[in-house]
Amino acid sequence: MLKLSSEKEVELRGVLAKIIKETHDMVSSIVFAWRDGIPVSYISSEQPQAEFLAVASAAALGSLDALGDIFGSRVKRVDVEFENGEHVIISTIDGSFIALSSTPRPNLGLIHLVLRKYEDEVIKIAGVGQVDAKRLPKNTG
């Protein structure tokens, strides 16, 4: 687990804010965290909510890794829909992840597209993973 400088945390928070803006505020809470559930940067109305999202997402990913072992692959993205229409989406990036909660009945295609758009930027800022040159164009605005 890396400790990011305060400048990198602020830069990362800026990327999280872009995700919220480009999804037209369909994201109600978003966090970048290490796989052990420790949040690095977040945007949420309440800190406990962001911390819980990070810890619960890490636990879910840990359980889903067992399925990945069966299929010989790693979990890349998880989308959980709740009865009230809200979603929690977790996107993994080597020893870390972005987790977000949505408003009810969001445009899931847009959210997934915007997440993919900013994964490379998160990788560069946090110093994790590898940048994929074959990603979608950076202009979904």
C-alpha cells in the first residue's frame, strides 16, 4: 500500500469530481481505496459513508476473488443493483479500486464509460496498474 502525498490526494479527488460531473450527478458517493479497504480519496456527503463504501467494497471483492479463481481470471468490475434502483459499482485497478454509489435508476452505460475513461488517469496519479493504450477516446463529455 502506497501513501500518496496530499497533492496527489487532491489531484485524485479532482478526477473523482470529474467522474461525478460527467455522469450528470448520478453518482452520490465515490471513493478510491486500496484493496484492503483503506480510502485514499473520496467525495461523499459524509466521511463515514465513504469509509463504509470502501470497507464493504473491499470485502465484496475479497469474496468475488474466489469466483475469479474458479474461472481463472480476476474480477474487473462489479455492479450491484438494489431494490430501490440504486447501484454500487466497483472498478478494480491492480491493488486498488474505485467504488461508487448511484442515484436510483442511473444511466449505467454512461457511468461505466466514464469510469473507463478516467481509469488511466487514476493509475498515473496513484502509481498503480498499467496504462492501457487501447482504451476508449478521452472525450465522452
